[in-house]
Amino acid sequence: MSKRFYVADARLNRVMHQFPERYATVDEYAAAAGLDISEVMSLLEPFFEDGSLFLELVNGETFVLTAPSGRPIIDDQLCDVPANLWERLRLISSPSESYLGWSLMRGLERNGWAVRPSLPNESRIGSFLAPLQARVGGRLIPVLVYSDHALIGSPIGVLADAARMGHRSVILCCELGELDTLSTEVRRFLLEGRGGRIYVLVLEAPSFNPVLFSANDNAVLPKSVTRVALDKELDL
């Protein structure tokens, strides 16, 4: 029988039990619990020592990995620690890919998007990683970071895979200054008629304002499309 996971501070214990999916880094735990980083590290030290938690340093951020050895059905050595955000991301991707997913998730949330990590069976579109899902129009839509613009409109690209898998909508996120290039490739794919009725939503960092593409339109909706209008458009 697994040991009960209990942190010797009511505030941090509450954060880790009631809202585990919200947090990933030591900094986030400290801010949520109203503690110093050193206090969080001290409180979690026994769990680092017994293997219930593990620290991963990626791109200057210190992430707390819950259940680093996995979650066996029977194991009396590990504490019953709730799965946090970083564990959910790491379950589907490498540390560097998980960092990109976490960073993108925080950017989207700051701009009003409701986002969650993908479940393992929903985290791939063909060979392409979809680490997140965004709630739009009453449905969850896969979110991808796609840097190889030359393959967007390709028969072996992510949009072709998404169409083959029956996805009605996908979200592509890009860096500042990449919107025009990405938009050109998306439009080319749709105008060639290989996407069926798929909707493609392109979001450019850092504002992540939506640009919607559809095979039913000769042109895209304007960047200023409201979230309400977008919800209605994609609530199919």
C-alpha cells in the first residue's frame, strides 16, 4: 500500500492536492502557496530523497516531476502524490518538448485561452506532437507548435495527417513574424482541396490573436475576430 503524500505546510499541501494539474515549477508552487522558493525546496526535500518527486532543470526553469518512476499498480515505496502539470506533459513528450508545451500553455492562458495538456492517446496527429488542447466553441481542439512551414501544405504534413485522422479543427501556433509564411502554406493546402472541411486556427505569439482559415472561404477572417464569434464558428 502506498504511503500518504502529506507536505508539512497546509498551504503547499493544499496546492499539491487540490490543484495538482495547475502547477509545474518550484516558482509556481511558491507563488501559489505564498512561500519562498527555499521554503518549498525544504518542505519537498523528503520527497526528493524517497523518489516520490524529482527536479528537472530545463531552459533555466526548475520543474517538479511527480512520480518520476511511473505509477505502478502496486508499489509500497512511492507516495501517493497527485500528478502535476509537469508529469502530464512529460508523460507524452521529452523534457525539451514538455518545456515548449508548458511555455506555450502559459502564454495562451495569459491571453485568455482555456488550455489543458493532451491525454496520451490524443497527443499525436500522425507523427506530430500536439501537447495541448484548447477549448473553443464547446470542443477541445489540438494545439501544435509547427516550425517547418514548408511541410504545412505537404501531403505528408500535419494538416494532411489531421484531415486523414478526421479532425475537424486544429490550432497552429507560431512565433512573432511567422504568421504570413504560415498563413500562405495553410491557404495553399486548403485551396488545393486536400483538407475537406477542416478548420485551421493560427495563433501568433505573443498575443495569440486568432486567424481562422476554412476551405469554405476564399479569404481568412480578420485578426480582430472576437472570441464569441470564433466559438460560434467552431461550435459544429
